[in-house]
Amino acid sequence: MRWERAQAIMIAVFILLDAFLGWRLFAGQATAVAPLPASGLVTVGNVNVAGSSVRFEGVLPPAPSRLPTLTVQLEHPDAARIAASLLGPGAQAQNQGAIATYTGASGWLQAANGALLFHRSGGGGSRPLPTTAQARAAADQFLARMALVPADLVFDRVTLVTGTLAVEYYQRYQGQPVFNGRCEVKVDGQGVQSATCIWADALGPADSPRPILAPAEALQDLADARGASAGDPLLVQGVVLGYVAATYEANAAWPTVPAWRVELSDGSLYYVNAYTGTLVPGPV
């Protein structure tokens, strides 16, 4: 009787152990194949971005917790002085209302509503395009001839535009970019071909600071607005926080809003309102 009782106990123990191990194996398999929740954080490169519809290999910039809107107005540069520096002292001036045009042997300069347009005389020739570093150096020297101090403009990026390298700069206010104030200098094999510059004079905050969206949230808002998905993700090249306004008046102050500027891998730029997450038009 004792052996039969011991045998029954051992059989019961083995059955319980087998059931327990079988449950652990099933639970482990279920955990291995369970999908990530749609609203979870997915690691992308060195950052965490909500969802899987964004690809960004880099580190997102830090963001202040709050920022105010900013009031700016167009600053009208000394076009006559700049024309003398770029075109020589013999440049001819012609005024047509609010538009002033200066013509010299090396090209022409036009000033209108605070913007400056420069274009070199002659074609681009057959010389190959310079390197990115050479184009940046030529653009820096060109801006120096316009007597712009480093605090006025900050180097932004270089892009290929219709057979030229476009070297872009933006203004900044208290460390934050003001995207409406900018210069684009196009460089080809002959040097600086043309330039477009506009200055935004920052007058100061327009209202009290408000909370700012985190950059990861702004990226997800942009991905949602463009219909990006895991199969067709948003390919992000860079993210910068600054101020932007879509439209402005030539002779009046106008407000800007904090916005995350997102550069995609194809070079296109999008601006996400850092208060609301909605898309806003960029400078034109």
C-alpha cells in the first residue's frame, strides 16, 4: 500500500510539473509574437519617435518648455552702399517708385520692399561646380562684401538648385532662428551667380510664452498630415526650432509663431506650428 501511494503521489507531481512547463512555454511564445501597440514609442536611430511612420537617424534638438510669439518688420538695408561694394563706385542707379535698380560692369542689384536681388553679368561658362566647401567660402566672402556681421546671418545648408549650389543662411533672435530673414547665395563654376536676401528686424515678443511641442510630437504630426505610414515613412534629414510667418506687409510689423522646421531627405522643408502641431506655410 505504501508503494502504491508513493507511486500515485509521484505521478500527480509529474502531471502538475508538465502542465506548469507547458503553460510557461505557451506564454513565452505568445509574448514573442505579440505586436507593439500602435501608440507606443519606437526607437528610430538615436531618438524615440511616436509610431513607426518616421525615419530620422540623428538626435532631436532640445526644446524650451515655453516660447512667445515674435513681432518683426522688414528692415530696409542701405542698398546704395551695398551696390557700391558689389558693383563698384561707377554703378548707375535708377528708381521706379519703391524699386531701386543699380547696374555695373559686374552685374546688377535691385532693392524692393526690403529685399535685395543680385545677379552677375554674363553666363556660367563651362567650369565644373565647386565643392560644397568652396561654395560656402565664396558665399561667405560675398556676404562679407555686403558688410554683414556674423550675428546677422547664420549658415543653414547647401543644396543643388538648377546647376548651382545654393548656400542658405537665416537670421536669429536671442539664439532662435527667424526663418523669414534669410539670404540665398547661388554659386556656380564662375563664382557667385546670384543672391536673394531679406532682413527681418525683430521687435520683441508679442505675447506671453506658451508651451512648446516636443520635436518628436511635431514629427508625428507632420507624418500624419502627409499620410506617412510604416510602409512609406517620412524620411527626415534635420529638425530646427525657430520663428516663421507665411505672409507679411512691407511697411508694417507682423507676428511670427514658433515652428519646428523639418527638412526631408529630398531637401523639401515643412513648418509645424510649435503650439498646435498644424502645418504652416514657410517663407516665400
